[in-house]
Amino acid sequence: MLTETTGRTAQDLAIELEGLQAVDWASVWAGPPQGGSPEFRAWCARYGWEPQTVERNLVVRTPTGGRLTFESGGFWNPVESLSHYGWQVRAGAAQENPAVLDLAARTWPEYLTEATSVLGAPAWTGSWDAEDFPEPPAPGYWPDREFRMKTRRPYRFVYWAGAVSGTGSGPAEPFVVLSQSIAFPTWAADMPGASAISLEVHPPVEVLRALR
């Protein structure tokens, strides 16, 4: 039996993206104040974020029930990206792997449509083996060609540049990446597979370099 583990929908993703429109990105990239301080509580409360953990990377729950992880290498600042899982399905047995692939193929267009309804037309969208797959603006923003050819990750991919303006606008506007992964066992006959759709938000390269 296939099991979806996030309890989220494509419509939920659209709502999360709408919420990000109100974010002051310059403040986010600089990193949160010290955990537990009044300044930290005010920083989170500004967007209705509820801290879930302050160990290494900050994890918050959004007003709509989603989870955002502030990836920062465990040092809190600068924040190198925000990540959010919008969908994840797991097979209970290897014989269900074809169903994982079928469901993944049917689910991706739903999430792409909802994201586009908020962010507009993307800068690029396609699959892992596309000849014109864009190289990342900096290492870590998304996998390079060598990694993709070995792992088929991301299996499906779309990104926007400057589509989430926020209150900071200008040079702090982020790259927004939506990608689908297919776990390697999904192509095997002896292990149960899985698939996930994840959202990542990255600062412009020049902003990240200035904060380091």
C-alpha cells in the first residue's frame, strides 16, 4: 500500500508560497536572532512561524501547518536556503514501485500548476535528462549535470528567479526551486521505492557571498 507521509496537498503548497510573499528576505538571509530571546520570538511571530526546534538548523511551523527548515550549516547565519516537503509517498513493498512512478507522474503537474498560479511562468522546467537543463548559479543551489546523470535527481525540476518579491524586494529576492525526486529503489524489483516533491528557496548568489 502506498503511503503519503506529509498530509499536504498541491493547494497547500500554493498557500505556503503566498505566505512567502510577505517575507523580508534580507532579514531571513541574515539569519534569525539568538534562539529563545525576545528578538527571536518577535522575528518568528512576524510571520506567524512557530519554532519546532532550535538545534542546528531552525525548523518552524507555518500558519497553514507546513514546516520550513532554515538550512544554515548549523550556525544559523547566514541562512543558505529554506526547504519544505510538499508531498512524499512511500511504497510498502517492491511490487508497488510501478504505482509509485505512476502516482509521481500524475502528481507533479498538480504541484507545478499550483506553484505557477502564485509565482507566474517559471524560468525553466523539465526533467533530469533534458539537454538544456540549467546549471546552478552556485554549487548547492541544485545538482549539477554530473550528479544528475548518476542519480536522476532531481527527476523533475522547475525554478523561478525573483518571483517571490516579499517586503525586502530588490536584490534580496530569492530563487525558488520545486523538484521531484524518485528514490533509487523505485526502479528495483526487491526494495520498496518512494518519491517526494520539495520546495527550496535560495538567496541570490551575490547576497549569500556578501553575508559570508
